[in-house]
Amino acid sequence: QVQLVESGGGSVQAGGSLRLSCAASGYTGRPVCMGWFRQAPGKEREGVAIIDSDDNAVYADSVKGRFTISQDKANNTLYLQMNSLKPEDTAMYYCAADYRPSFTVGVADILSFAYTGKGTQVTVS
């Protein structure tokens, strides 16, 4: 069973930075595509970023130029470096993964991934 455990969330002031991590375990195959989505109170889930097995990445327009997704495939760990944070970035951030070679439509693909972590809260004031 695939397990995803997020960490690194917290409270920061606008303009600050945070780095989220997602430790994955239980993979039984390849390739694996991973990414992040978020959900703010009262709002729908929003895809943030996806990275595929070849390190190709796609981002939501709202985070382009501020967030960077990366992965350490040897250790099955996913990262999201978030810079220049804004209050509108406040949300629960979730890591997700699926057995697929890459994204097809775009960052919204993350919402159909099979495996999801429990999330880590990011609050920007």
C-alpha cells in the first residue's frame, strides 16, 4: 500500500518561504508521477504542481515563478519550495501520487491521482 506523509507546513508572514516534503513508501511499480494540491476552507481543491518520472514539471498559474517542485527519486521524497508566499496561499497542502508516466491535461491531473497524504497546513499572514 502506498503511503504519503507530508511535513514542513507552518505559519509565515507574507513574502516568506516554506519547504514542504512528502515521504513516499510502498511503491510496487514504476513510473510514478507525484505532485501537490491544496484546499482552502470553503474552496475547491486546486492543483499546485506535478512532476513526472523524467522531472518534467507543470504548475498552476497562481504559483508559477514562486513555487518549485522537485524530487529525490532514490529516497522517494517529493519537495515543494514555496517562496514569496501570499495570504492567498493559505491552505492545507496535500501530496499525491499515481502510477502513470506523466501528466496529460495539466496540473489538474493531480486531482485524479490514486494516492493522497493527510496534508500539512500552510498559513500566510
